[in-house]
Amino acid sequence: MTDYHLFCAFFSQQNTTFGGIQGFTRKPATPWHDDSGKFAGIVHQERNWTYVLFNDGSHTVPKDVPAAVSNLFPRY
């Protein structure tokens, strides 16, 4: 199920036009970690957008990975 959500999120993002350019100009690849140091996912910031991909998260991210969610908001 997670792979499907990942595909949908990335595919829809790559088909979004923002700042006059469609999709990202660079591949999202910056890792981020929660407060315990555990890998939490990938973050990408470009043209005033922040794209976050949660490791082991689906469309119910707060339920799936609550530690990563609580770490995300103060950081980004």
C-alpha cells in the first residue's frame, strides 16, 4: 500500500506547475531524521514549496509515524 501512495504523491507533484515550471528541477533526495535519530524520510524545498516523503507512511501519516510528524512541523 505504501508504494502506491508514494507513486501517487510523487506523480501528482511532478505534474504540478508552480513558479512557472512543471515539477521539480532537482530530484528530492535530502534525508531527514526524527528526534531519536531514526530515518524519517526525504525532504525537498524548492520555489517556496516543501515536499516531504515519510518513511513507512501512507495516507494516514500521523497514525503510521507519529514521531516523524511531531518532528516535522517545528523543523519545516
